[in-house]
Amino acid sequence: MKRFSIRLVFPVADFILTHFAFIGALILRFEGDVPQRYLDAYLKYGMILALIAVIVFAFFRLYSNLWQYVSIYELGDIFLAVTAFALINYLFFHLVSESLPRSVYILIWGLLLFLAGGIRLGYRCLAAWEVWFGRGVNRKKLLIIGAGAGGYMVIKELFEHPQLGQPVAVIDEDPKKMGLRIHGVPVVGTMEALMPTVKKYNVQEIIVAIPSAPETEIRRILKQCKETGCKLRRLPGLYKILDGKVFLRQIRDVNITDLLGRPEVVLDNASICTYLQGQVVLVTGAGGSIGSALCRQIARFNPSSLVMLDNYENNLYMLQRELQDSYPNLNLIALIGSIQDEKRIDAVFSQFKPQVIFHAAAHKHVPLMEDSPGEAIKNNIFGTINVAKAADRYNAQKFILISTDKAVNPTNVMGASKRVAEIAIQQINAKSKTKYAAVRFGNVLGSNGSVIPIFMKQIEQGGPITVTHPEVTRYFMTIQEAVQLVIQAGALALGGEVFILDMGEPVKILDLATDLIALSGYKEDDIPIVFTGLRPGEKMHEELLLDTENVDRTSHEKIFVCKSSAKISKKELEYLEELLRAAKDFHITFAAELAMTADNDGKTQRYF
């Protein structure tokens, strides 16, 4: 009802203002002494002309605008509407017996333009006054980094969405902009003035609005902003903003990928993924973090069919619904089954005959696999062998194994099982027409059970954050990077390779924890960090290469390939067969011992 009454205000106001414009024009033209015949003309036709004015304004959609957001475009509509009415007014008096001096028509046009535009601008000013001097008293104080187009749009959007905060100052690296204002918000200085500005204006949140800046520059700014203790948000890069426009909804919280010390790797998938077009593609472990991201990417490349296999139905069902909505023409098959079930795997290959297989199904959590080594062995080793052998039997073109940096000089059952899986597919590759390759990468940010979501949840709960050791380091990559690497490997694979992504320098887990605390707007004293000690099987520092592996560059500067000469000997094959029997019989302790130790010239050592 309130909305209807507000929309009714402007037609009524325009009807009245048309009368004012008419009378005002006559008074101005005749300096207050208006001849009676012109007054009679007004009394005779004034109501009709005022009604015509409302109809013309409605035709130009002046009553469908939100006038609290009036801009130059809406003022242009007012100009056109008033001009159209003035022409109609002029023609009207030429069709009736009465007529007015030509100057009166011009004065009516000018006065009505001033009155109709003025009332709408006044409405906006009233709304702005209410925002900035009324409800804005208790809003959080925002500091904008960047006085360019991004900063301008952010301030403009904040003005129109006051509940999100009040911009109080702008910082820009261009000293020439100091002292200028954007929508009344002052540019107070360069990044050198950051800390004094935060203290002076009691800033609670900083928005980095420089979408055109390189990531190295953004990371430098974010690192400096982190020291203020304010919550940080930023605009995405320009390549993510359509048509060069920036919207407030595109401002996102700063996440740890902004401070990893390297730009995110972006590969040219479009030019290399023709091998997926028109093919039957199978993804095992499709409901997991990597598997589901793979399915989303593969669906873009128009496979003839996408077969998704997982043994957990909930995630798979949700992924199926998502892809059906996004790609209604895609032939999508969602199957429940375990890679440990050799007959089920054979039935899937027999029915669908996949040509490209991405094998993402695996048990990946190190501590859990230390306690359940038999499950790691059955799933990660023999489950992989089941799928790899089926790919050979049914003449698949390519088989890509998702591996891990924990497979390098493994100190835990999970890493050892993945290393055996790498060796196994290399041996199958030597006797098969199918091209087998593995993709080895580090920790994936945001994946299920990864360290970042755990830290974020601990921060939300007020701490403490648990870190195993102050010196422990890990390699990190985003899910997007991981998926691109896997798809890229499928294009480059000639058989027997292990592909590795250049992930930069390893990152201290302790640094990630302190960064997340700062980015969440807390100080280290607010969220305690507790060191719990390395868990069973964990390394202090992960590795990407074995000492015996040689690395070569590929056609992509961020992707390396290594070929290993590792083979499973006859004696080791006997160990594996015994290992499988132990795992199937649930001889957990015995399976763990077999997986991790072997007799080598009378010496007990790590096996894989």
C-alpha cells in the first residue's frame, strides 16, 4: 500500500506543477498584470493540459523510476517528456480559438522542466539526508583503497545500499588525487597514510577496489592492510567483471588465496580440450571436491556422455541436479558403486565404454588411513588397479590418475598407497594401448576436510586454532588450478608420465593461521593458536619429486613432467598379493606392517 501511495505522489504532483508552470509563465511574461483573455484561456484549458502532461510523462515512463536513485539518465527522460509536452501545448492552442504569446510556451517549458526535475531531485536529496544523517549514525566505517573507477562505483553503490556501511575515506597511490573527493568522501593520502587513517576514522573494514591492478600489487596492498586488524574485502579482477561494470555484490571477502605468494595459475583449457568433445568421459569419485569440480569443467567441453561414479549418494545426487540444471542437453549418467568392486567396474565399462577416465576416487585423509590401513590399500591401490585394468580391457584412450605430493618418499599409509597406484598404472601403461598418466599436486584449498575450512570454523567459534607444529609447511593450490592441471594432463599425456604443477614455494601452516586471523578482523591475542604436534604419518615438509625422478618442462611453463623408472618386481608383487589378502581379511595391523616395511638385505625400512 505504501509503495502504491508513493507512486501516486508524482502524477498528482505533476498535475499540480503543470498549473503552477502555466500561471507562472503568464505572470513572468506580463510582469504580474495578466490580460483577462489569457486567464480565461487558462481557466478553460488548464485542467485538460495538466492531464495531458501526466499522460505524456507516463508515456516517457517517469512514473516507473526509483527516484531515490535519480541520475543523468533519468534527468534526460524528464527533459524529453517536458519538451514533448511543450510541443503538444503549442499545437493545442493553434487548434483552438485562443492562442498565447510564443514566449509563454517557452516559459511554460522552462518552468515545468525546473519544477518536475526539482521535485525528483528533492526526493533523492531527502532520501540521501535520511541515509547519511539519520540511519547512518551507527553504521560500520569503511575505508576504500583506490580512487579510480572501481572506488567510484563502490562508493556509489554503498551510497545506494547504506545498510552495508559508510565510506569515510579513500586511499590512492596517486598523490595528485590527495585532497579530492568522491561523492563527498575525501581522498586522504597514499598507502603510507593507511594506519593513521584507520585510527583517525575508526575504520572497521577495508575494501580494496583496484580491479585492474596486477595480483602482485594486490597482494602487497592486502599484506599491508592485514596489519591494521580490519576486516578486508576486495573487488575481483577486471576479467571477472562483465562490460567493465562493478557491482557491490561482486565485492568478496579476502581469502587466503590472495596471500599465497603467487598468482593463481590459469591454463588455456579451451585450446587443448578438444579431446573431450564428443567423447564418453568417466569420472570416479565424482561427488568429492576434485571429482565434482572436474565434472563441472568437463561438462563445458560437450562430451557425448559424462558418467559420474561414486559410492556416496548424497553428494552425487546434488551434483547431478546441479549439472542437469546448468547443462540440460548433456547426456549425464550418475552411478553408485565402489571402485573396489571389480564386477561393478566391469559392468560400468561394458555398458558405457568410456574413452577418457579421470580417476579421482580415493581415501585421502592421512590420520584416518593410519588407523584403517586396510581400507587405504583396498581402495587406493587395488581399486585403482581395478579401474585401470578395465580401461585397458575396453580400449579406453586415456586414463588420468589423481595423485598427491604425499606419494613422494611417503611416511604414511595414504601416501604409500598412492605411490603404489602411480607405479601400477605405469606398468599397465607399458603393455596397453591406453595412455596412462598421473597428476601430482599438493593440498587443495577449500576441499573437504582441508586446513583452511577447519581454521575458519575454529575462528568462528572463537578459537583456538590448532596447528601441528610451528615449522610445518605445505604446498597449496586452488581447486580450479587442480582441475585445470588434471584436464591439461589428459591433453598432454603420451603414456607413463607424472605431471606436476609449479606451486611456488611451500607455505607455513602457522602463517596461514595468523593470516586468516588477521583477515577475519581479529588480532592474534583474540584467537589463540595451539600446537598439537605432528599426527601419525605426517611429514614436516612435503616434497614433489623423488630423488630418482627427472623433471622436464612441457609446452606450458607452469606444468612439469617426470618419468619414473620404478617397477614392481616379482618379489614386490608377491608382497602386494599378500597385502591384498590381509586387507580383505581385515588383518589391519598386519596390512599396515606390509604396507610400510619390507626386508631389504636384512634391513627393515620404509617400503614404498
